Amino acid sequence: AAPGASPLLQQLNDEQRAAVTLPPEHALILAGAGSGKTRVLTTRIAWLLASGQVTPGGVLAVTFTNKAAKEMMTRLGAMLPVNVRGMWIGTFHGLCNRFLRAHFRLANLPQAFQILDTQDQLSAIKRLVKQHNVDEERFPPKELQWYIAGCKEEGMRPKDVPARSEDDRRKVELYQLYEEQCQREGVVDFGELMLRSYELLRDHEPVREHYRRRFRHILIDEFQDTNKLQYAWIKMFAGEQNAVFAVGDDDQSIYAFRGARVGNMADFVREFSVRRQIKLEQNYRSFSNILDSANTLISHNKHRLGKDLRTDQGPGEPVRVYEAPTDLAEAQWVVEEIRHLVRGEGTAGGVPRHEIAILYRNNAQSRVLETALFNVGVPYRVYGGLRFFERAEIKHALAYLRLLENPRDDTSFLRVVNFPPRGIGARSLEQLQDAARAAGCSLHDAVSATTGKAGANLGGFVARIDVLREQTEGLTLREIIQLMLEQSGLLEHYRAERDGADRVENLEELVNAAESFVTQEGFGRDAVALPVDELGPQTLTQSPASQGLDPRQPVLDEPAPDFVAPDAETGETLSPLAAFLTHAALEAGDNQAQAGQDAVQLMTVHAAKGLEFDCVFVTGLEEGLFPSERSMSDRDGVEEERRLMYVAITRARKRLYLSHSQARMLHGQTRYNVRSRFFDELPEHTLKWLTPQGRAGARSAFGFGSGYPTTRQPAFQREADAPWNAPVPPRKTQPEHGLRAGMKVFHTKFGEGKVQTLEGSGEDTRAQVNFPRHGVKWLALSVAKLVPVE
Ligand code: ATP
Ligand code: MG
């Protein structure tokens, strides 16, 4: 290798170095959590560049989140004097967006096409369903949404979908109508980004050949969670001659419910005749108590490719386990513990807040935790959940902006035509929609044909938008947004609202978000494909120095490729506004307002994949929650939950907390949950129980013939003000029925079934049981006699 490349390799162990320096052919790096897969992938890119085997333009790298992509670029930028901005590093969606922007004509899209997020998609489907008088009971919009997304993930257009029944045919028809609607309005959903770029490559040989000649190295992180279409997409870019470097961990495959195929790993090895497979077995992230816990837990899964993971770090601290009486008490305990950590009590020095993560299974669980943190003034940051760009007021503002860009965007039109209210009723809108349908035009265009008072109001709205469009010409993004906020009446509306202060603040934050988008991201090049990219670095408007590079260092970049992508010839680029709207749709949405602070990190386990923190809390470890209720009816479901738990545990470097609560308020109902089966799958020696209720005692409660107390317990009362640190009495409510989730039972009427969840205690105990022949039933145990079998 070139001399410049060797320092890069010093930070690696032998296996990692072998992986990084593999010859340019297909390779699979299969390794457990924290073994340096992502580090290997990043270093390989750096090594390929530094040793002159590829230019930055020749690399295509796929990461799982935008955050990971940014991190990778930052690291590469630190390792080498290289123009990372021009590199194709991003998520599947981000890269597809970039690709489609560069070839919008071939893709049959308007250049400023808008991206529908999941919410927008649902409202588009609802609108369609209404318009076509679809029976919503029979075809719930949510299900149609899943159906359409599923078809696209399988690479199927309506004509490719097999339709066996009448219902099937209707769904295909709706899928078709949905596609036509999106096309008419110039919008694409997330699945469409993938499918359309795949089809474009498949159907246009010159484009395909261009990219195949260009991307010599294709690198994919988190390969275990790719779906069928993504796999086909990779294959399309790879062609015969390019090297695919895939890294993954089958034990961390957690998106099967969304179509991810862990089988892609085996397919990859077979179809690409992969000769190089490297395993990494040294974990650099966690102390051995944490690692042993993860290893033992995952060993309960049957379907595994199998690999070992060891660490040279000592045992470290034990894994701390806490049982709370209620979710509120659990949250208070977490917060108190965090305050100790930050102050540095019981640890060597204080832990920075951003090194503390609170993980949970569902977004809905964050609310209680947020309240507890908020009450004592601990700064926190929530990932996922209601993202900044998904808040109602922000969606309204974005809808106005989208209409400025694209008046045909009917989804946006309907969102704000009567917001703030301007006396446009549902009936007028129905008439307008009918007129638009009859004329085959957009709602915006149909307005001119309307009459009467309704017509005047609608005309006023359209005129307002059109005037605003003219006024904003030549303005900066910031000015455009400010003007829109005034002219649309949004600011005024929220200012007048009693509880509108937060919303006004968020709207102002939108201006800041736009500002930082323009300055920091230089238009957010990762979100938008500026055709300049195709023309090579000499057309970059920024000098290397302005990108934080030393101008004396050579910038590793290539001469312009000889093939100029068709749509790039004109040199057209997106307006800053269009670019910003794309960013808003694609950005994995952190709450911008809290971005700068040192804050505790809150997220679902899914969102934590690939990340690491010094201290991790995994909360809500209860049957029916984690593992989730839906997963519990089959083994594959439970195995996926166990992998999710494996991901959760392996995020921790130094300290891991696991907690569960006896009672929890979720979706407006108090539920009484048994603690998660995963506790029983962890090795005893790594655990430390913080609550008096000992492990041995708890275990015997579930074993048979261990003599349950015969006195009935009063139903558990929710104690809103239970002191967080009051010792929790030993579990009094030992189940006298001897049942637990996962157990096979017999019922005189329904026959054999499997217990899914248990709720309540004493006389109120109810069990949810899945009977193969009768479906899922809730049974009151005081009435139904369930007899365990086996
Ligand atoms: P995950 O499966 O969770 O995505 P991973 O396999 O991608 O994990 P990395 O995130 O790349 O693992 O690495 C885990 C941690 O170990 C990181 O902090 C990384 O910097 C560190 N690390 C990796 N390899 C080494 C090494 N050879 N020497 C020191 N630290 C290392
Ligand atoms: Mg990783």
C-alpha cells in the first residue's frame, strides 16, 4: 500500500486490518456488536482513497441513518484531506433522492418533486379512499399504506401484483390510483424513491453503465437489515466488475417487520460468489459483564449464523436491575440515577449527559420519561417520535412552502386551504375536488372554475399563494420563510391562540433550521443532488479552504467523468427552497431546538442501532411490551425481539441498567405486566438487583409446585406519588394461577392455546390466550379455568 495509508491501519487489530485491506472484490464482514464493523468500513474507504485505488467520486457507501452518514464523513474528513461533500455517502433514501434529482427527467419527475413522509402518505391515501368511496372498514387506509409500501419493497408495480380475490383486485386498483395521484401531484413516498431509482437503472443502459463505471467500490453497513429491493438496487449498481463490501450482524437484524431479509447475507455470498468472509471477534465497546449478558441472551435464539465475541476489558460493573411499582416510579428512579451519574457520584468523575441513553421499545413510552426529566430540569433530547418536521404547525408551514414550489401538490393544498380558517367548508372542497377530477387537473387549477361565495374564498387563497410566490422571487430562504409566515396568517393565528406560544416558537425555529441548513450544509449536499456533482470538483463554488481543508494539501478528487448525466447538461439546480423541503422530509428529524445542548439521549431501541453510550438504561422490560405483544405468538417474532434486546444491551460501554415496572399506563389504560422473559435469559453472575425482590424468589414464583400463597391480593393500586426510592416490597402478587406468557394451556371450550399476556392481579387477573382454532381471547382467570399443559 502507499506510504500514506499505513497510519490508518495502526488503529486496527489483525482481522480488522485484513478486512480493510482486502483486494477489490466482494467481501462480507460478519461480526457481532461493537467489534468495529463500522470502523472497518470507514477505514476501508479511507484506505482505498489514500492508497490511490479509488477517487472520492468512485465510492458509494450506504449507512443506516443520516446521523451515521454525517459521522462517517466527519471521520473521513479527519483522516484525509478529502472533499467528503462530493462523496456518495448516505442512507438508501438519501442516495436515491440524490440520484433521482440528477435524472429527474428520465425518472419522469418534476425536478422539485416533493417527498411524502409517512404521515403525508397516509393523508394522501385517506383522500384517495374518500374520493373513490372505498369502504374504510374493509380497506382501512393504514392497511392500504402498509400494503402499498410492501408491494414497493418487493419491487412490484400494480401490474405485477398477483390478485386472487375480489379484495385483492380492489387493493391493486387502489394502489394504481394512488400512483396516478402521486404522479399527478409530483410527489414520491419513501418506497417510491427506492423503486424508481432501481427501475431507472434497470431500464436505461447508458445511465446504468455510467454509474457502474463510476462506483468501483460499494460499501454497505448494517447489511442484515436490507430488504429485497435494496438488495436488487445494490446489485444493479455493482454490475459485474465492482466490489461490494458488506458488513453486518445477523444477531442485529431487527427490521423483518418492515421487509428486511437477513437471508440477503446468504444470497449475497451465493449470488456474488463471495470468496472473502471475515469474522471479527474482539469487542472494543463494552466491559465483559455487559458483553456476557448479551452473548448469553442471544444464545437463546435458534436461527443464528453463529459467532463469538470476547473482550479484553475486565468485567466492569455489574448490570443493574430495577423493579418499579409503576412506570412513574420507574421514570423517577431513572432520573434520580442520571443525576447521580452526572454529578459523578458512584462513578469516576461525572458522566456527560450525551453519554447517557434511555432506551425503550415504543415511542409512546417516552412521555413519562420526558415528564420526569423535565420536572427536575435535566436537558434531554428525543430521537424519533414526533420529529420536529412532523409537528402540526411545522407541517402547515411546510405545506405553504411546498405550494410555492409546486402548486399541483394537492396534499399540501388541502392541508392549508382552510388553515388558518378562511370560511372554506368541507362541501366547497368536495365540489372543488369533483371539478378537479372531472377536468383532470390539480385543485389549484380547478379553483378558477368555481363560483359563488365559496369560489371567492378559494380564489382568495390561491391568489394569496400566487402573489406570495411572486414576492418571494429573489429572496433568501430565510426571507422566504419569514414572509410566508406573515402572509399565510400562520403566525398571527398562533399568536392569538391561548396555548400558541410553543407553536410560535417552533415556527421561529423553522427559520433557524433553514438558516443553518444553508450555512452549515451548503444546501445540504447529502440531501440534494446538485448536478454540479456530476461535473467534477472544479465547478464547486466553495474552495477547499472554506470546507475546512488545508488548501496546501492536495485535495483527493478526480477529474470530471467523461459521461455527463443527461439532466446535468443543462446545469439546472434545485432552488434553496426545494432543497430545504427535501431536507425536511428526509432528515431523521432531531428536535432542532435542543440540538446544541449537552443532553440525555432518548430513543427507541430501533433508533439506537449502531450507536454507543457510556451509560444505558433499557426501560419497560415487560412481557407484552418488550417482547412486544404482537411478537409473542410465534417463535420468529420472539427471536426478533431478542435480537432487539441484544442490540439494546450492546449499546452500553460502561454501565447498563435494566428496569421494568409492575404497572404501566399505556394508551390510556393501566396494564399489569409480568417482567420480561429476557431477565431469565441473562447470566446470574453479571446482574445486581437494586430492588429487594431477589432473583431466586422471583424465579420460584414462576416454577410449578413451588407453593403459591393462597391468599388473594387486592388489585394493584396505581400510586401516582410513590416515592422513587422507597424500597419496593417483595412481590406480593405472586401469581397463584401459575401461568406466564409463552406457556401452553388447555381450555375446555377452546382447546389448546398459548398465553400471550397476563394482566392485573388477584381476582382481576386476565390472560390473553391465542387459540389456534379460535383466535386470540381475553379470559378472566377467576372464571375461565386454564390448565397448563406439558
Ligand atoms: P455495531 O454492531 O453496534 O454497529 P460495530 O461492529 O459497528 O458495532 P464500531 O461501532 O465500529 O462497532 O466499534 C465499536 C467501538 O469500538 C467504537 O468505539 C470503535 O471506535 C471501537 N473500536 C473498534 N475497533 C477498535 C480497535 N481496533 N481499537 C480500539 N477501539 C476500537
Ligand atoms: Mg456499526
